[in-house]
Amino acid sequence: MMTEPETTPTSNPMPASPPSGQPQPAAGTMPGARLVALVNEEPEVLEPVSSSGFGLVNDSTATPVAVPKVATIDHIGPELVPPPPPDPASILAAPGIGAQASPTISEPIIALSNVSVQYTNGVKALSDIDLMIPHGDFVFLVGATGAGKSTILKLLYMDARATSGRVWVNGRDLTTAKSSDTPYVRRRMGIILQDFGLLPRRTVWENVAFACHVIGQSRRETRKRLPEVLERVGMLHRADAYPNELSGGEQQRVAIARALINDPPLLVADEPTGSLDPKTGAEIMDLLAETAARGTTVVVATHDKSAVDRLQKRVVALSGGRIIRDDAVGSYGVDDLEETT
Ligand code: ADP
């Protein structure tokens, strides 16, 4: 039996403080513009789940659902130097990108061409990055803390903007995308972060169902897809559990289920095993590798040396905001990464 969710307004469970150096957001806006705002902003009222637990109540009985706030580039923009006008010549010159207006399915799902990112505090997080990732690839981004791994991922989900160069994701030029396009861009990818980002007062089922609602999935689709995806991550038997009743690995599995609910062509994960013990971390990495084996493109930023060495996937190593190594079948390496661990 599923636990009935509360229907009273609740506070935002993840009032993520903006990183130091970032401007405070205006009252009523999301702090920090974290992607998790797409799914982690607890709604004021969540649709009740049917007693079977396998679907949402029908329209006639459903409580109106408050639309969650979604982070937009407006909340991000002030921290970044605005990009200069696009240079069409550089786009046409980008490897893997033809003269067409947009890449086709045969083009890379991700294409970064001569990308640099400078934050408004003057830090140049990325310099002259060229990176092509074909559909279905599994790529590890490795490098010391501050090397620029997260900034690359943030470019992909529009939590950061290129200061110069071009960023193509899922056939879209994100350097010319509007802030209002952000939710649509994010809808075509799953995002996994180190801290899981589950709604603490919602069950496993409700956490994933809420993500379905946010992406506009129909109730019929949700009823069909939710058990499948929970089963795939091995969490269907814990559908009624609350996050604090789960281990870290189980919470990350739920986060992965939530990210996969839309069957996105692209999954990006930022330190997905960072807070897990080695054995649990290995299970989560295996789950991501399985996801890639089903055709989803997976990009993982990680310090997890054992996983990188074990899985033998493509490894892109960063140092000081530059790509210093790109091995089709690589290992973590340490000599060039200035790692101390
Ligand atoms: P990594 O993920 O490899 O640890 P990041 O991409 O997070 O690296 O950071 C790259 C550089 O950009 C670092 O020097 C970091 O301090 C800086 N940086 C990251 N985010 C911001 C931000 N929001 N504002 C200013 N500087 C930032």
C-alpha cells in the first residue's frame, strides 16, 4: 500500500545555497540555478497517487498541481560573461558539424567547438575545448578538482553558457538558445548529481512520478513507464519507501530511474558515486554502463579511479580547463591529473 502524500504546501526541500561568489538570486527565484530545479523543487501540492501505487488518480479527483519553479538562464546569466555574437565560420569548421542548419542523427549528440567559459569572477573554467561525442558513447570526464569537468556538464544542460565557441547538444545550438528554451533542452536528457536530490518527504514512487509530471508525461505513459524504470534500477520493491529509509546507493538508483523516465538520448552524471562506498559506487557505475549499452549516450564526470580503470570506456582528461587526453579506451591515469588521492 502506498503512503498517501501530504497535500499541504511544503517548503522547498533543497534550498541550495548559491556557491560563494555568486550573486544572490532575487526573492522568489531559484537559488543557484541548479538543474535539479527541474525535478527537485517540491511542488506546493503533489498529485495524490492511487492506492495501488501504480498510477495517478484520474483527472476528476486529482488535486490541482502547483507547477514547480524551473531554473532559467536568467538566474545563471549574471555570473557569466555574456557570449559574443556567433561566428558562423567556426560552426561550419567544427569537426562533425556540416553546413546544415543542425546536425542530423548521424552527427555527434554532443559537439563542443573551441569552447571557453569564463565566470564573472574572472575564473576561466574552460579554454578552447573541442569535444565530439557520438550517439551511444560512454565517456568519463576525469581530472583534478577545479579542472573544469562540472562546467562541461553544465554547458550541456544550460547551467552555464559558453563565453566563446559553440555548444551543440541533441541537435541544438545551445549558444543561441534562449533562456526560455532551458526546460525543453533539459527534457531531452537525464541528469544525475552526487547528492541524489530526492524530495525527502515523497516516496520513491512519488519522486519519480513527480518527474513524469514535470516533463509533461501523460498519466497513461507514467503508469506504464514508472514500474519498468524502477524495475530496471532494481528499486520497484522499494516504491513505497522514503529517501531516508534508503541507503545512498538506493537513493542514487532512484535518481537514475528519475533521470531515465523520459528515455532520454543523453544521460549526464556529475560525480554520481562521490558519496558512495566503493562497492555501491561500482554498482551504480555498472548501472550507468548498462544504460549506455541500451543506446543512451552517457557522460560521467568522476574521480572514481577504480570504476574508470575497470570499465575501459572513453576517457577525456582535463587539467586547468583544457583537454589533455582523450583515449577511446582509457584508464584514469594520475600523472597528468595532479591528483592527490
Ligand atoms: P571540476 O568539476 O573539475 O571540479 P569545475 O568545472 O567545477 O571543475 O570548476 C572549474 C573552475 O571554475 C574552478 O576554478 C572553479 O572554482 C570555477 N568555478 C566553477 N563554478 C564557478 C562559479 N559558479 N563561479 C565562479 N567560478 C566557478
